[in-house]
Amino acid sequence: MSDCTACQRDGVNRREFLSASSALAITALLAACGDGDNGNSTGPITVNTTVVLANYSALGTVGGIAVISGAGTPLAVVRSTTSQYRAFSLICPHAGTTVAVNGDGFRCPNHGATFTASGAWTGGERTKGLTEFTVAVNSTAGTLTITS
Ligand code: FES
């Protein structure tokens, strides 16, 4: 017989309580870690912003990566060639933490997922690649329009 007054009152024995508690803990853990498959737990990400290239010196060279501020969602632009740019969401596809620039790619500080400058997952916590946005270059104005 349990010593717990609440358990005696509610008719729950220790084994039933522990079993139910374990099931709840496992369910909560799986929910916190995404869908249990590839870890993708983020929803659609929308963006519509214009970036002035002159404001981001890192984009002056091929391979440069700049974190864009004021876009309403964390994103980065990578200069992939002399005339082309790619933009990626910095929302980690695993569990939504903001990913940081790390060398010539990206790394999530939460569970360590790493990504190339092309957004492809390369290691750490298994997940999808970073969400890529559409980039329209206006070379006359020196701007990029980034949309989802
Ligand atoms: S949130 Fe888990 S690796 Fe980014």
C-alpha cells in the first residue's frame, strides 16, 4: 500500500503513477526534439525585404556571408559568385534556434547542427538543410530583394 495520501485517495498505485509519468516525459521529450524523424519542427518562414549591398562589407567578396538585420526573421546572405547571392533562413530546421555564422558556413548553438554556405546540413544534430529564399539582384541599385 502506498504512503501517499493523494495516491490512496485517487486509487493510483506507485507503479501506475511511474508508468504514466514516464510516458508523459517521453512524449514531452519527443515534442521538444521535433518530429522524431529528421528533426524538422519549424513551420513556414516568410520574408520580403530589400538589402542594400553597400551596408554589408562581407558581401564585397565571393564566399562572404552577412547576417541581415531588420528583415523580420533571422537570415543571412551568401555571395556565391561575383554576380550571384543566396539567402538562407537562420532558423534552425531542427528546433528553431537561431543559427550563427561559423567560418565559411553555419552552426546551431543549441544542438550543434552544422551547415555549409549553401545551406546543406553537414553534421551535428541530424536535420534538414536551411530554408533558402529567392534573391533578385538589382545591380544598378546595388540591392537584393529577398522573398520566400
Ligand atoms: S535547434 Fe537543435 S540543432 Fe539547432
